[in-house]
Amino acid sequence: SQQGEEDPQALSIQEGENATMNCSYKTSINNLQWYRQNSGRGLVHLILIRSNEREKHSGRLRVTLDTSKKSSSLLITASRAADTASYFCATPTSGTYKYIFGTGTRLKVLA
Amino acid sequence: KAGVTQTPRYLIKTRGQQVTLSCSPISGHRSVSWYQQTPGQGLQFLFEYFSETQRNKGNFPGRFSGRQFSNSRSEMNVSTLELGDSALYLCASSERTGRRLSNTEAFFGQGTRLTVV
């Protein structure tokens, strides 16, 4: 079974608005990574946040991590139509390189 | 630096046949992992190879196998294909060097879309 669950499953917003998606996981982690996937293609690595970090920024992306709640959020600010994609969180199973993925959030940005 | 390269991009096979997929990791990356993505099950871990040895294995039948070569390139084989094996197969590469796991990113290829008919 997948460790991560993402919320919401689908999100539709207007261009220029912010999009927030959340990810929950079940066990302790070394890091949490967010990926984007466009229409059944490969996964694009967006950002990695370590377990001892609480917040990280990269361009229009802001990721937070709350290890006490076993959750993370990805905020995309000033969204663009090109941000339309599915977003996944992934965590390595403790001490290994086996990544467990969340169920994903399908984001649609309307022009 | 070139990214992760997977070949072929698309495959159509018949039930009962076998198939081999290839993955070339990012230069310098020695860990290669394989994932299966289906609409029903999402992204599922198949196995990970490092230094030509399988290090981790997911919960898939023995029909799914893989190997890694000395140049870190990896192949995945599925024998006796079933309709349910239709999926996007993704390969990921990681450095897996002296860096701590907490700092190690996994980068994915574009995937191979396998259709079993």
C-alpha cells in the first residue's frame, strides 16, 4: 500500500491564483520530495526537503514539512497554465532508496 | 548533464510474450530504481540496483526481473506478459555515494509506455 496520501485529489484554479496541495505519510522519513508529471509522461523533480527542515523555497514553489503531523504541503504561487499537471510527494523508506509515492493531486490551471 | 534515458518510449506486446526495457542513469549516478505506474495502483516500486546488485525489491511476481551493468545502465525484463502489466514503467537514478540519504534526490526518466494486448 502507498505510504503517502495527497489532498485534494483534484484542484482547478484560475491562472494567477495560488495552488496548495498536501501530502501525508505514515513512517519516519529522511526527506520528502515533490514531483510533477505532465499527462502520463516522466516525473520532473521539483524540490527536496530534509526531515530537519520546516520550509523550503524554489522559485514559485514553497514546501513545508511538519514531521510531528507527518505531513507536507506544496504551494505554487501565481500559477500558470503550464503548471497544469499531477503532483506527487515521495519519501524514501527508512534507510533505503525505495521511494513510496503519494496518490497525487491533479492540478488544472485555467487560462 | 544528460538526464535519465529510457528506451523504448512505447511498446506494444502480446500476452505471453516477454519484454526488456532499458534505462541509462544520469552520468555518475550508480543507483537505478524501477517503478510501475497504473491508474489503479499509482506508482509502485519494483526494485533498485546499485553496483550491479539488487538492493531492494517491491512486491511483484518473479516474472519481473532486472539487472544492472558495470556502467550503471539497467534493464528490466517482464516475462509471460499479462494484460495487467500494461503500464508506464519509470526508471529513477540517484547518486547513492557518500552523500547522506537525507540529501539524495531521485531523478526520473520519461518512462516506457507498455501496452499488452
